[in-house]
Amino acid sequence: MVQSKWFSTGNGGVDVGDVHKFVQGLKDVLDARFERFNSKIGPHKEKIFSALSDATARFTLVMTYTGEQPLSAEAHARFEDLLKEMNSPSEVMSLRVLNQAELHKIVPGWRDFNHAFRRSSSYCETL
């Protein structure tokens, strides 16, 4: 599950309220309270039910934002509380936080991968 937050200035960070909304949204999905979401989730209900019914499934929460500020201690504590709740008795959920610096690290790698993929695809098409 991914939550993203855009800061046009590149400044800012995720506050506790943002994390609370993300956590509540996740809990609504886990409890199949789809009526709390807009119509875009409708076509994905079966995939969600399938994933939630799979005892071997593992889930990664991704909080990504274009701000430079690190996640506050209070916001991080909310995520830690959720992970503690969800990972008892076994670990099924993890968290990945990506701020502006982390996103910039990913982008060059994606460009290299995408370029290599396009080259190999066009090569295969000429065979």
C-alpha cells in the first residue's frame, strides 16, 4: 500500500495526521470497508480479497513524499504501533519511507533500467 505526498517547494514532511489517515485507510482495507473509498477501488476488490486471504502474503507500506524533512518521531511512532499490532505473532508487514533524497536515489537507477530494457526490447524485435 502506497501513500504519497507532494510538496511543490521540496520543503516539508509528513505529519502525524497524514500518518493517521494512512493507517486508518489501511485498516479500512483490511476490514473490507470499501464503502469508505471512492469508486476507483471497486475494480480491485477481488485482488485485495485474494491477497488478504493468502496466508503467505507479506505487505509493504510505502510512505513517499517530496519533502526533505525526515519522518518525525511522533509520525514514526504511529507506524511502529501499527507494525507491532500487525506483526503479532508473525511478521506480515513492513514499512518503507521514501523522502525526496530517497526518491532521487531511485530515479537514476530507473532511467538506467528503462534504457537497458528499451534497447533489449528493440533488439529482440529485430530478430
